[in-house]
Amino acid sequence: MKPFFLFLLVLIAPFAGAQQNTRPLLDIVDVQGVRDNQLVGYGLVVGLAGTGDQSQVKFTSHSMRNMLEQFGVNLDSNINPKLKNVAAVAVHAVIPAQASAGQTIDITVSSLGDAKSLRGGSLLVTPLQGVDGQIYAVAQGSLVVGGISAEGRDGTSVTINTPTVGTIPNGAIVERGIPSSFNSAEEVVLNLKRQSFTTARNIERAINASFGPNVARADSNAKVLVRAPAEPRQRVTFMSMLESIEVESGRTPARVVFNSRTGTVVMGADVKISRAAVSHGNLSVAISEVPFISQPGQLSNGTTEVGSNTSIDIDQAQATSFILPEGTSLEVIVNAINSLGATPADLMVILQALDEAGALNAELVVI
């Protein structure tokens, strides 16, 4: 049986990317100094119903031993505690820009050992630190796990979703804010989400038209520098006024996006190709073995042997060729490839080959 692929081809609305469109300024730029930051920590989840780490995961028992020593419980070094109700986990979170001490953030908890499920567990106090090694938040709480796992005595098991990953809404309290250069910098730096000289120039013109000449200047195709008030309250007011500015963004380059895991192919409406000839065929090899038992003859002193009959079947589908003329549109490309009965995997191979041949006038993105 051939593997089943989910084939989803999304056509971007006509003229999307082919023409310029007007959007709010802060939808197409990021403000330097106003950004999220990642936090990570190592902790223990307790209270599991025998689904925690097994004894071969040594760091879980070591972590539990160190925690107990902090509470005055000293275990003999020869004792290896069986901690089926405990699991070592990694905790990660995103702290928003300008977060202050006392605010709460969501956290995600993932198993590090061989725990079968974190369902029903509680995370003990876990410090969360940034890339600079400083602690910015502390996490604790009961996990919400969307997956479930069940196993019978004969080894059969059923798993739904992922039971070894859970979340704790508002599970961490911010202990200190992350410093930002937004209020201290002389200029506000706008970083374009999609680099474009046209968009950078249009941003400069739109801001200067609203606030006067020389307030903004395009530094490159990825950055626009804006003079802003130094006083924090005035700077916030200035940024709120920037939010209402509409900017005409530059042309978005044509893209073809592949997701090889799900078989999803997304192509922009302005994807076109140069004149090319395409031939695509499939070759499949099936090998099967049928075991048989060979019995020795009477009085032959032989032994019973188990052998196998091997058969090899090679099937090569006839390759179908077609020619794509210059400037072929997306609709024609899809119809031609679908006429071959191509799967998503075949479609990816054909488009990649067209790109290697220099015939695909679009950017290939594989995720």
C-alpha cells in the first residue's frame, strides 16, 4: 500500500505579493529594544502515578537527593531511591518586553528522562534564567497535560498526543525585568520584518510627512532610524502616533514553501517559471520472502531446516513529459503537475528540479 500524504496546496489571493499594499507601520517593523526574551530552567515534577523516570535515569535521583538535603534529609550514598513518581524536566518560557517584577507568564514543561507521562504532576520551585545566566522568573504549579498514555501488562500501549509535555498558565512569577534600550537610546530603531529598500524608503517618507523633515532616515533595506523625544512619557506618546501611520510596503518576493513533514505546499499567486520541459517517473522495488520448512528423508540422519523463497518485483512507471512555456502561471503549473497524478513528494521534487535548472522564478523555502 502506498503511503498516504496530506496534500494541501494553498493559493495566495491574486495580487498578494505582486502589488504593493498599505499596512500599519508597526505591522511591518519591530522596535529595537522592545522584544521578547527566552527563559529556561531545570526542575522536578512530582506526584506522578508511577509514570516518572526509571532508575536508569541517574540525574533525577541526584537532583532529588540534593533537594532533600536542603530540607535536612540526608540519604546514605549507597541508597538509590526508586523515584517512579518523579520526573526531571526542562522548563521554558517567554518573558515579554518591559515585563515588571510580580507579573506572571505562561511556562512549558518537557520531560528530560524516560518518564511515560507528566499527567497529574506538579512542578516544584524552578528558577528560570536568561542567556546571561541571571534569574528573571521562578516557576511552580500543577501541570496541564493534553496527552494521555495507557499500557497493559502484556506490553500493549496506547498514546494520545504527547503526554510528556505540559503547560502551566501563569505558572511563573517575574522576579526582575529585563533591561531595555528603548527609553535610553537617542533614536528609535525600526527593524523591517521583511527587508526591502522600497519599504524602508516609504517608511521614511510617511514619518517625515507626519512629523516634519529629517525625523526619520532609512539606514538600509532593513533599518529605519527615527528621532524621538528623550522624556519617556513623550516617547510613548510619539510611538502611539507612529502606530496610526499607514505605509505602502514594497513588493513581496514570490515564494514556494514546502513542509516535508505534513506534505503541505504553499505557492504564491505570482510564482512563474521560464520555459522548461519536465519528465517525471517512479521506480518501486518490492521484496517479499516466504518461509518454508525442509524436512529430511527417513533414515537420512538429516535435520529440519527453515528456508525462505525470495521474490523481487520491480515496477517502473512510464515517465510522462510536458513542456511549460515562458511565463507559465501558477494555475497552469498546478494543473500540469496534477495531470501526472503527482503526490506532494513528487511536486516538491519537480519544483526543486525547476529551481536547480534556473527555471523557477521564486524563492524556495523548506520548513
